[in-house]
Amino acid sequence: MAPIDSSPLRISLETSIVATLVTLVAGLAAAAWRARRGGPLMALVDGIFLLPLVLPPTVVGFFLLLLFGRHGPLGKLLLRFGATVVFSWPATVIAAAVVSFPLMYLTARAAIEQVDSRFFEAARTLGASEWRVFSEVALPLAWPGVLAGTILSFARALGEFGATLMIAGNIPGKTATIPIAIYFAVEDGDTQRAVAWCLIDVLISLTLLGGLYYWTHAQGPGRARWARR
């Protein structure tokens, strides 16, 4: 077997890190905004936010292609500035961020809603702005859930395939992530290469999930001791 090109690992890690940072900011903002609002219209908002979670990744990728393609609304806007997104590395980030956003949103929203609302009301009574209530009260108390959502989002971004292939394609050294490398290795009949990439992907994912499991269980006794004081 020929030496494995390591570029899919680099591209996947770079894409997942940037996409996770994007989803962390967007997911936290959306969760904090949603936690303060109710009503029937919010069901539609939740549906829109969670749509990438239930749609097939290829459908998500097709919608992104329609948006960012040369004839799409965002694609035309970018062309005015001489920029394109489709079949480029930023397209891999967009695809990974979109499909992993629902996990971040769901987890962050659940974590924020579990915080006793009396803490928020007390901070507002003392004159804290909504930003201070979020950054100094909600976020520190909801941080374990936010961290879990961040790790899950990273793992989801790392494994993204369908949407990435639709909008970014398979360009070696540029957009060929680990899942895409696995798919085309199988297409070429190179089972050994496909297995090698699968093992690398599984190892990274297990390390992330194992670290999350260890951290949450290690924090549990610490929080219990703090509560008894």
C-alpha cells in the first residue's frame, strides 16, 4: 500500500475546529435568545434551527449549493466582491457548521434552561444588562452542558460527508476531508486505505467522547461537595 496522504486529516481537523468555533458562537447566541422567548411562533423557529439535524446531509448540501452557487442569492453577492465559496475550503467549513449547529443549539439551550431563573432575575434586579446576565450568570452555570455540546458538534463536523461533497467536492489537499477520502478509497477499491482512515476517525471520536465522559463524571463529585458546603 502506498503511503497515505495526510492532507485529509489536516483538512478535517482545521475544518472541524473552525466550524465548531462558528457553531459555538452561533449556537450560544441562538440558545440565549430562544431561552428568553416563548409562544407558538417559537415552534417554527426551533424547526428551522433543527432542520439540518433531520434532513439528509445531501439535501442540506443541495440547499447550500443553491444559496452559495453562482446563481444563488449569497453566491451573487459574493461575486460582486470577486469571491466564491463553492468548491473551496470555506465551503467545507460552512457545510460542517450548518450540520453541527443543531447539536450545539439543543445542548446549550437545555443547559441554559436548567439554570434557576431566579439567578437571572436577581442579576437584573441589581441592574445587570442582558449581556452581563448571560456572560456572568447563565454561561458559567451552564458551562458543562455547553462544553458537551461543543465536543458533540466537533465530532459531528469531523464526520460530515454528504453536505461537504455537494458544496465543496473532492479536491485533494483542499476539500478532501477524512469521510470523503474514505468514500473515494472504497470507490477505487483501496480497502486498506479506507480502513486506515476509518480507524483514525474512530480514534479521534472515541478520544473526544471518552474525554467528555471522564470530565463529566470527574466534575460530578466536585459539584456535589460544593453543594454540601
